[in-house]
Amino acid sequence: MNLKDMKRLIFIIAILFFSNAFAQNSKKVNSLLLEEVTIISPEKNDGYIGYILINDNRIKKVSKKKPRIKEGTKIINLKGRYIIPGLIDNHVHLSGMNGLTDDDIKDNPEIVKAFKEQLPKSYLYFGYTTLIDLATPNIKELEDFKKASIRPDLYHVGSGAVIGKGYGITNWSDTKPNFIYVDDNNQEIPNKYNPEDHSVKAVVSRIKESGAIGVKTYYEPGFDPNVARMPVPTTEIMIELYKESQSRDLVLMVHANSIESHGFLAKHKIDVISHGLWRWGNIVLEQGNEVPKEITNILDLEIKNKIAYTPTLQVINGLKAMAQANYLENPELKKVLPSTVLDWYKINKDKMYKEIFGDAPKDIILNSFDRINSQGKASLKYISRNGGVIVFGTDTPSSLTYGNPPGYNGYLEMKTMYKAGISLKEILKSATINNARTFKLDSDYGTIENGKIANLVVLKQNPLKSIKAYNNIEYVIVRGKVVKREILSSKL
């Protein structure tokens, strides 16, 4: 190489070096400092005033003293405000639409579109930054939700591991729906399905391959004693489900809400019961709201076996709403439901009531659900007072009802838990650290610590002093992006 060529090479190297150095130094700093805010993290006993430094979408540093920051870091002073981890709802159903049948959905595409566009914002409006969808028949139905520019983080449990042709089967059109084959002539399972494709092992494998974080099965013999029982899991099936789920690092959840179902499951190794024990059969609350021994024996065993308990009290209240004359006039509904959706509910509320309850008088429905709700609250209080693990989930929507509005349903669940006697600290833990640990998401969520994903909620009130704090939110922070609450409110 001659001298002229060598000088040219040195010049090119110098240009590349300084260009790269300039690019690095002028790179936009994607940092955020939240200062002088009262930090309330559920693993701590009390809140404290401190600082949270966020880089990109994760928490870089949490401290009581102001940390050193890079030039260009955005600073938000939150003096007098309270910050908690983003809330987790472990039981939602994001496919379909609240209260509408399949035919209703086909006939009202514009209403469904408005609902779907608002749906992610409605959950965020009440601080729910992480959702777990339970047993959507086809996970492709979750894609629209994932496309939203601002939305909660989303995980799923895949299509449920249904027992035979029992409760929960909604995907018969799939090539291999995830039912567990049972050798029972009464089940009338179509011949086109190969039993080998519907063993416990095969079903759990498919659920794992779908990207799920858990497996959900069902213990539900039915609600009407005049109708033939639906199949339920045997001891052998439960043992195998737990074994196969554990081997694939999946959380095993079971739908159950009756004394029969809880009584069976309490004796088995499972991770989560996805409903509270609110159906007591002929058993009633004793004088002074004491829980009868038949119920406490079951709950004691669930506590002993460390089965996480999801109260889902809004399932009952969501159905009860159908019999309440002025429910749809609640102004809070306008924050989470487009006006076109609310109008549709108002026009069709009588038809919707009839689809669920037939000709049953509304006063009987109200009295019945008040009794069931009281039983559910009593069971939950017993679990809480005796060291059980409570995990927060709403079952939104629980059925063809408008009584489980997205986001707001979570706030109502928290209020009902509080009325049941659950402490404010335990309510916070149930929707943050307890959910994160139970569903093996605690490396990213559940607390305000270094390295966690920056999903946070800024409140104007202390949530350890008032349940109303959860409806007094100033900002929701999603993966480091700060969003004013009012922006998330429905505008349609």
C-alpha cells in the first residue's frame, strides 16, 4: 500500500470512528425519573418516599435518595402521590364481547368494533396492566387485542382441557379440540376424534405448544339438577394433569365453585382454584355469619395444600346486575364502554335477561344471588383469616351479561373483597405479588424493584388507607410509557 492509499484509509477510519461516536452521544435517552413519590410495594411493610428510575421499559433503580441521571432524562415530580405495581387480573376472556351471543356479534359489527377498540384502554383505566386470558377457544382471537398501540401485557392459558364432552367445550370445530377423552358411551364423542390425540399428555402438550403459561380444566357437573350431569375429572385424571403440567412448567388451574367441586379438588395437588366456594347446596350461613363446619373442613384442606384461591365474587354480582333496574345508568360505565355499546345494552336488556333467567321473577333472582354472594364472602374471609393464598381474578365476562364491564369489574371485585373483610394490604398483594408468584411471572411483575418491567400505577390516594384509591388514578405507566388516565376513558 502506497503512502497516498494509506492516508486515504486512515481518513476513512477516522470518519467512521467520529460518526459512530457522534451517533452514540446524540442518541435519544429513553429514561424517566419519578421523584418524591410514596412507593408502596407489596413485599414491604410500609410505603416510603423515594425515586424510581426507568430505562426503556424496565425499572433501573429504586432508591430513597435521588439517583444520578443521564442528560435528557425526563423527570416527573409526584410529591403527594402514591405508586404501586401494575395490577394483574388472572381471569379474563378477551374473545367475543360482553353480553352478546355469537348471532348478536355477527349482526352488530360496528358495536363490536367499538367495544374491541376500547377494551385494552378500559382495563388500563382501572390500573390492570397485565391480564391472563383463560381458555379462549382459539388464541388467534387475541391478536386484535395485541395490536393495540397501548394495552396491558397479555398471557394466556390456551384452550381449556375439558373433561370429555363436558363443561367448557367450545371449540368442536377445531381439528383437535383440547378435550380429554373419557371412555364413556354417554359422552357421544364424534368418531372422527382419535382417543390418542385426547389423552392428558397430548392435550397438555398442545396447550404448551400454543405458548400458554398454564392449563385450565373444569370440575362442573352442571347447575340444573333436572339435567343429566356433565363429566368431571377423576382422581386419576387430576394426578396425571398435575404431573404433565409440572413437567412443562405450566400452572394447573381448575374451574370450581361448589361444595362438591371444592371438596374433591382440596384433596389433590393443583395450583389454583379459579373460583371461590360460593355454592353451598343446602348448607346455610350460621348465626353471626359463622361458616359451617362442612365448609371450613374443605377450606382448611385447601389452605393446608397451599392451593391459591380466586374469589371471583363479581361472577355473582355480574349476574345479579341483570335484575337491577338502574344498573346501566351508572356513570362509571361511560368510562369503559362506548356509548353505542351502552345504548345497545339498554335496548336489549330485557331480551338478555330472558336468555339467562327465562321467566324467573327479578326479586327471586336478587334474593338468590344475595345469598350466594354472602356465602362467597364468608368463604373468602375464612381463607384470609386462616393464612390462605388469595389471588385476584374477575372472570370478565363471566357469562352473557353486561354486569362484568372490563376494567371497572376489577374495581368492583376489590370493593366486594373489602366488604368481605379482606384488608387493603391483602387486596393489593392478591392483585400484584401473589398473582405474579403463583403464575411464575414474578421475575417481571408484582413488585417495584430493580429489573422489573415498568408497569406501574400512580394514585392520588393511599391504597392502604382507602379502597377508593383504585378509582382515583392519575397515571398508568405501561412498559415505561406514562399515560394520563383520562386519555384511556371511552370517548365514543
